[in-house]
Amino acid sequence: MYDEKSWEERYRSTELWSGQPNAQLVAEVADLPPGTALDAGCGEGGDALWLAARGWTVTGADFATIALKRAAEHAEAAGVQVEWVHADLTSWTPPKRFNLVTGHFLQLPPEDRAAAFARLADAVAPGGTLLIVGHAGPAMRHHEHHPPEMFFTAKVIGASLGEGWAIEVAEERPRIVHGQPGEDTVLRAVRRGRPSPET
């Protein structure tokens, strides 16, 4: 389930760090020019560190303090700078806008998902990119940590953005998940408008 206590216990019982960024982040962001980035639900920091190593100014947000502590240790070991923020995405509003807002596998309860994703979308600066990646596909419907109602499609999230966005990617992609066939749902959208110089 998506609550702070459960995730703290999960991180306490094991280290989830792979040392690698998520595959869809690399596929969708590698060619973007560096700017400011928010990694929402950053966990132990794999995506945030990958972005920082490529010149992005990164803020990583998560509600698991154990994960944030480990992320900070990984960043120090890698010699990169990341701002780490303790935040519950079901209620937190990012305080500024970013050139890139990315959230991977934020399998939120339906009553929280729409509002949380709307706040993340609001945090994208004009000309900036929103990247939302989630678990999808029949193989993931019995995921041990997430009941079926926590899954979503890229098209549904894209449709919720409304006007002012260019949807560049909204699809499901096959991927091997824990040795089993699964899918990622991938949404990449760009907020229309001219980038502001202060972002």
C-alpha cells in the first residue's frame, strides 16, 4: 500500500538500490538539455543521481526517510549534488516549477492519484516536460504491493492534463519485471509556452 509507514518498513527490511536509473527515464530524457528537475517519489535516488550526473539541477522528493538517507549517501559517494525533500506526494505541493518533472511507479490510491498528478503537472514550467511512468499490463495486476485499482494508463493521465499540453508519448511498453513479462505505461507531455529564463 502507498503509505509512509509501510514504505519505511519496506526500506528498513531491504535495500532496493540497483545503482541504475529507470529504463524509461533514460529512453525519454537522455536527449533533453539539462535544466531543473523534480524526481517525485525518488526512493533511494537512482534517477535523481543519473540526472544530476548529466548536468541537471535536481530535487528528489520522497516520504520515506530511510530512502532519502540512503539517496544522500549515494549522492555523496558519486560526487553529485541533489536537494532531498521529505514529502508525501498525496498532499505536497512543489514550491516552484521545473523544466522536468518525473515520477516513476507512483501507484497511488485512486482517491489521491488525480490530485497528486495534477500538482506534479502544475510544477512543470512552460516548455518543460512531464514524465509519468507506471506499472501496467496483466502480469502486474497481481503485484504484491499494489491492488488493481492503483494501476492506470498513460492515455487516462494524458487526458486529465487538459489544454496547454502536447502529448508526445502515451503508450504501454513491454518490460521484464522481476524476471516476469510486464509492461510500463509511459506518458511524456510538454507544457506549451516559452521557457522562462529564471526556471
